[in-house]
Amino acid sequence: MSERPEPSSTALPDRLIAHLDMDAFYASVELLRYPDLKGQAVVIGGRRMHEPRTLADGTREYSRLRDYTGRGVITTSTYAARDLGVFSGMGMMKAALRAPDAILLPTDFEAYRHYSRLFKAAVAEIAPVIEDRGIDEIYIDLGEVPGIREPVGFDPLGGVRAVAREIKNSVLRATGLTCSIGITPNKLLSKIASEMDKPDGITLLLAPDDLQTRIWPLGVRKINGIGPKAGAKLQALGLETVGQLAAAEPALLIAQFGKSFGAWLHEAAHGRDSRPVVTHSEPVSISRETTFERDLHAVHDRAALGAIFTRLCEQLASDLQRKGYLGRTIGIKLRFEGFHTVTRDLTVDLPTQDAQAIRRAAGACLKRVDLGKRIRLLGVRVGNLSRPGVSSAATGPRQTKRAAAAAGASQTEPATPRSREENLSLF
């Protein structure tokens, strides 16, 4: 009687990278608070007025999506709501047509940040090499985790499965929430894999033929980095699946998408990605922005816009102080009716994290924008970041016209249809 050969740990690739994605994170946090909603279609993204009301008998009364009015978009939704065609990023009013009886809850980012810290700390106890990719997802380098390469019985991937289950159980104990994990030789494939068996799934793509059998049949949009425009262009070329993209001539992709992106498409379709797990990176900029429930006019809604503008600058200053950064380049972002977006920025002499200095510089940027149309989004950004006591790379002695404007000096420029001096006073 022949015996099955003992599996070899060398069958595993050199790199073992995991992508962990929390399942419907915001919605799942809300279900911890409102367990009676488990299994129901729930949408997150409402305002404070949509908080549940506790009745005299102790039961809760919830807002419904059909009662929503405004231009808000869905932050996330439960899987039951997704089954009805309601997804994150969708307009509330459009979603109400698909799922009018879905329950609507306001966002609570303080709670989401709390649970984000909890799940990341739980993972770090098992696998400390983590790349933070946002509030609800991380990459993990599992290469040095004890036992990861040890087979279990006749399963050469037994050690990998055991570590994945241990991470998931640790997250569940720390938060009460489930997550999905994809483990492959690289970040690109792991990002795809973590979506394949949601919710509460473990997906391993470590066999030599997994690329052809599991990845190539998928649509090209499953590759992180291929957006709607590139996806539509690929479809027009008859390249709808990852396998079809992999079979395309690199010269064709480069001709259609340019040298850099075209070459990347070819590499991505073949599952090649050498990016390391980066445990820390410095931000390029820090920003705050808000979309209004209705379009605001620079004259008729001057008081409201001024208050919002000041609050954004104060929040941005607080973010800089909390994270320990100063910035020299202050910018604004305006989106007008019709979705036309305008940005302006200026660089001041000395890096700052002061709210008044940020507001003064951002206000100077407003002098260079025509505010004749109604505004739907307003944002403020600080870039060219540095740490206190460390000189910014862009520091210099020159006093630019923009910096002079930020300091309150007059600036003579041809006026747009609305006076740019007036713009500054509007905000």
C-alpha cells in the first residue's frame, strides 16, 4: 500500500502577504449597538436627525430610506441591503427607489475609529508587520509568523490556514466583528482574494494554477487600480476578463494606455506585484472638506459658508496638531453646480498648524476664484508637510506674491465678474 508523500514547506512562495478587510465595517459597528437590526437591510450615511428614537415601551423607532431628502450618499450598507442593489457611494435618493424600507442610520466616525484601533491592535499581537490602508483594511506580511510554513497533516497550507483563523478569531474577540482575509504571494492578488469569500471568509491563492483558475475568469475591474474609465476602454477592446487582459499583447496595451499604465496592466493581469508591505509612510497632505445638502451661494449664504469655512480650517489645524505636522502650502477646493471643480493654493514663508493662519491663507486663495456659481463642496488642504523643529524641504527666503496675500498684503489683479477682494470678505 502506497503512502501519500509528506508535504514540503518549500511548496509555499517566498512571500506570504495577507489583505484583511473588515466586513461591512461601519454597518457592522452599528449592528453591535442595535442588534435587533441583524439580518435587515441597513444603510449608513444619514444625519443626526436620523438617530433611532426610543419609545415609551423601550422599543426603538428607526428612520427609513424612503423618508430621506437631500443629496447625501451612502457610506456603507449591510449585505442584506446590498442584495437589494444598494451600495456605498450611491446617492441616497437613488437608493431609496431600490430599497425604500431600508433602515437609515447616521454615521458615527468616532465609534468606527475606536473599533479600527481595536482590530489593528488585535492583529498586531499575532503578526506585527502591518501596512495600514485605512479605517477598515490592512496588509500583513505573514512571512515570519511562527508556524506559518508548517503543514498540518497532509495539508501543506495548514499552517497558513491556522494563522488566518487565529487572526480572525482575535479580531472577533477584540471587537465582536468579522473580517475577510485573502493570502497570496503579493498585495495585488491578496486585495482581490479578500473579496472573493465575503463575509467572514478566508481565501488562499498559493497554488501554481490559482492565477489561471481563480483570477483570470474575473472581470478586469476586480484588479485594484483599474477604474471605470480604464474598464470601459478595455471592454471596448474586447478585454473583459483578467484572462483576456493577460493574453493581450503588451504593445497593444501600451499603445492604448501609455507606456507606464499599459505595462502595469500586463503585469497585473499576470499577478505580478513586487510592492513590499510598508509599515509607515508620511502623508503628502492633510485635508478637510464637506459636501452641502443644497448648493450654497457666496452672497445669499455668506454667513453659512463663512461658518463652514472657519470650521474646516479649525478642524484641519486640529488634525495637524494631533498628528504632529506643520504645513507651508495651503489650498482650497471648490466644486460648483454642474460638478465643475476648482483648486487654488499658495505657499507661505513659515510652516504652520495655526487655524487663523490657515484660514487667512485659504481666504487669499479665494481671491483668485470666480464665485458666481453656486457651491456644492468646499474643502481646505495643507501640504508641504514637516515635523516641528525640522525644516521643510521647500523652505526659502523669498516672499512670493501669494505669501504676501496670505499675510494680508494687498494684491492687484484684474477682477473677475465678482471682485476678488469681495471673495475674501464673503468668507
